[in-house]
Amino acid sequence: MNINEKFLQVVIGIIGNSKGEFLLSTRHTKPIYNDYLEFPGGKVKSSETNEDALIRELREEITISAEEFYAMDSIVYQYDNLDVELHPYRVISYSGKPVANEEEDIIWVSKKCLEEKKILPGSVAVIYDLLS
């Protein structure tokens, strides 16, 4: 990795429902990959653990409090201008109702339809893990 490259630590929450669907948000206001779908989550601040970041990001983005979750295998993805280490967490239980709280929409997508959607490239490996 060059000095000019960025390396981001990112957490995402994999949230399912009783219908076998997964919660995704739409990137409406992003300069790249606009209108792609992604799992809710975001950047880990230097002062927090991945778990703390997950709880904070889910509260900020979709107004839920993650109560029980476990880490899945981390993934490193290289975009054109930055590298991202993605830390997915499978959220088992949470309180509250998911509501888009930032400038994004949220939708529930079935496993069957996941492969048909425009998914943020870094999240595609997570999708394949869910489908296997």
C-alpha cells in the first residue's frame, strides 16, 4: 500500500428478518457507487472498538440498538482510490424498528434477489457467504 492510499476500517451489520430477507441501504448521496445497495454500517473511529462502532453506526443509520451479534470473517477490498477492511457482524437480536435515519433509504431483500441487485463491490463477498 502506498503512502497516498487510504485504508479504512469499516463495520457492517448483517440484519435478517423472519422472512429470510436482509436489510440493505441505498447510497443516494455518495460521490461514487451512487444508488448501489450496501449493508448498514460505517467507519470505525480510532477511539472505538469494532463492536462499539457497529452499535454506534446502527443507531445512527437505522435507529436500532444491536443487542446480540457475532463477527464474521473480515474482508479486505481494494477500490480504485482506497483499501477497505470490512468487518461484517451478523446481528442476531436488536431493539427498535429499523428506520432510515440518514440520507438513505432502507429495503429488505430476499436471498434470492441479492444477486440481482447493484451491491457495493466490497459487500459482494459477504453476500456469497450468506448464500452458501
